[in-house]
Amino acid sequence: MDTITLSIQDLLDDHEYGLELRLLTGAAGLDHRISSSRIQKPGLALTGYTNHLHPSRIQVLGNTEVSYLVQLDDHQLQENAQAICAFPISCFIVTTGLRPPEPFLRIADGQGIPVLQSPHQSSTFISLITRFLEEQLLPVTHLHGVLVDVLGVGVLLTGKSGIGKSECALELVIRGHRLVADDMVFIRKKVPASLVGQPVRQIQHLMEIRGLGIINIKDLYGVSSIREKKIVDMVLELVDWDPDQEYDRLGIDDRSVTILGVDLPHLIIPVRPGRNLGAIIEVAARNFLLKGMGYHSARMFQQQQLDLMEVRNLGDEVE
């Protein structure tokens, strides 16, 4: 699992969450790192009481904080600003399009602390920045495998190198399903408990087929054959067929695997010549959808057999 941090530049570069930030001063600190999704409004810290200041958090200055700074005389303003800026503050963000007094900006700039401005009101901005940080700072990992969208089900194919994962994915694409990622899958955890997989940017839309080499699925089959990202719903592990191994033949007990703290359905599919893996994977996706609707074929079959046994036993007692 990779530890994720964000830079202040990442906040400025956002176009998805609507932060609408612009830099007022402190460009030297744009590489400061953020590792916490919590923010702080440093009301008391601006008065000089810094005991409970958390400098690693984003410091949000709203109308109350800026109004307080504006009414201070120059000497008190500089003293208070120097006291708070003496800490390794990640950044200040001023809401409602306000601008702090120039002495405050100069001191922050001298300490290499970025001061950013947002047009949003404090309550709106805090909601936006909290969502941004929570989603961007969630755990991520990279897994060797292939991610395919089969009938809307995100199927992660795993298994040793050369087992046939890419060939299975290619057959599924030919059947009309969609490739998300081949070889290496970048997985990010999303709130509350789901995993989103996407390709590594350098090999997006590409697939390696032994004997053919590298092919571009988007160019060969069109944009309808690929997806940029997909929630991972289940994991199918491809393994070499072992005649001495007893494989699940009923599917009554549901197996699971844990990735980034999220439990996913896990199926082990033995591979041998003559097995149509593309069809098997498609059926697995359809069966997953049925289970989501409360229809568990294996358990219903088991219950029918148990009911039949009870009827037979009852008949024996009557005789």
C-alpha cells in the first residue's frame, strides 16, 4: 500500500472538485505536503494563542479571521502574524474572495507559506476541500492483473505471469465487454468502502499478447471497448489445473479476498486446454449480478435437496 500526500500545487491544479483556488503569495511553499484530510480555522492562533495549532493542516481564514486581522494596529498585526507564521504552516486559504492585510501576506511570503484565495463562502469551501482531501488521500495500491468491465461488473483477473489473463480479457473485449487496465492495475480506495481501478497512464488502452506483442484496444475496437476507471466488484484468480486438487463444484460457500481493507468476492478458476475462460468469466459476472438481487443458485439447490431429504424421511416414518 502506498502512502499518499498532496502538494499545495495539487490544490491549485484541481478542476474536478470546484475549489477555484488562486495563489496570493508564498509560491516558494507550493511543494509543501498535506497528509491529513482535516482542516483548521486558526481563530485563537491569530491572537497569539498557538497551543492547539496544527500546522500540518490547511488553515482556513474566513470573514471572522480576516476582519480580526484588519482591525489590528500595525504593530499587533505583525507580532501576531510572526507568531503564527513561525510554525511550519502547510498553507493558508482565505475564503469569500477576501484578502488579508498586506503585512500578513508579506510575513507569510517571507516564511515560504502559501496564501491561497477561494471565492466560496467558508462553509461551502470547507465542504469542498474536505471531500477533495478525503478522496485524494485514501490508500492506493498497484496490483499485477487485468481489470475488465463485464456487464457492468468490475472483474479483476489475477494469477501468475503467463497464465492467460490478457488473452481472457481480449476474448471478453471481442464479446463486447470493456477493458479497463492490463498488466498493472492502479487501485484507489473510495469512501465508504469501495475500490476503483484504473490503468497506469503509460500503458493505458494497451495490452500485451504473447506472440503478437503490444496492441492498442482502443484503436482496434473503438472507444466502446475501453473504460477509464471502474469499481472493482470481484476477483477471479486463474490457476493451473491440478488433477490432485479438489476445486469447488457447488459454490455454496462464498470466498473473499481483502484489498485495502475492503472484502471482495474471490473465485479460483482452474485453467486447462479446452476450457472457454471467456464464457466462464462472463457467467461469473452474471451470477454476481444474480446474487446481488438475492438469487443464490447453489444455496437454492442445496435447500431443495435438504427439503427433498426431509420429505423422504417423513415418508419413511409414515410407513
